[in-house]
Amino acid sequence: MNPAWVWFGLMALALIGEIMTGTFYLLMVAVGFAIAGIAAWAGVDIAWQLVLCAAAVVLSMLLLKRLNILKKRGSPPSSNANVNMDIGQTVKVDAWNEDRTARVWYRGAHWQAELAPGAEPAAGLYVITEMRGNSLVLSPYR
């Protein structure tokens, strides 16, 4: 049996894993397996196949990092309006406590609220910009 088929089989498994997870990491591992499989097909020694596989994975990861494909996208779930339906909603604050917290009526219940950094505590309308546990972080409504 030609050892190239082992590499191509591993490549297929990595591609299946890539489809299941949706990351680029297993795709780069599959590229490394493919290059090692081509090297095996050409009759290169197993030690060099391993070196080529590792080098291909590392270089492809560096290329993706350089192209900013692997960067973290989006905002954290606590402040992402696509994840949390409360982000962007308005609430009325009657008065702020000295520790920059308040109790607000929102969605039929009283909630603990914190003032966002840099904002001045004053009564009025505020926008929910983040959720920290079960506490709302509020910024002034503009």
C-alpha cells in the first residue's frame, strides 16, 4: 500500500472535521496532509514527509494570521446586539446612587443597572449597551 493514501485519508478526515467545526485550523492541517501525501507519492522519505507536513501547517497558519483571517470577529456576547436582544433598548433612570448604580424598571421587572464608564449620572433615558450577569450597563440616550 502506498503511504500517500494514508496522508490523503488523514486529509479527508481533517476536511470532514473542518466542515463540522467551521474553523480554518483543520483546513490548514488538511493542506499539510495533502502536501505530505504528494511528497509520499513522489517517493520522499517519511521523515521529510513529516517535516513538509509540519512546515505547510505552520506556514499556512502564519499566512492566515498575516491576512487577518484568523482574527477574532465581532464583539463579545455581553455587548453584541445580534446575540442579546436587550442591547440597544432604552430604559428610564429616575436617580443614580453614589456608586453609579440604579434600579430600573425593564421588561416587567426591576433590574440592577450600572453607569457606563465616562458617562455622567443624571436622571433620564439611557440605552442598554452591555449585560454583566443580570446587571444592565447603561449609556446616555442620544
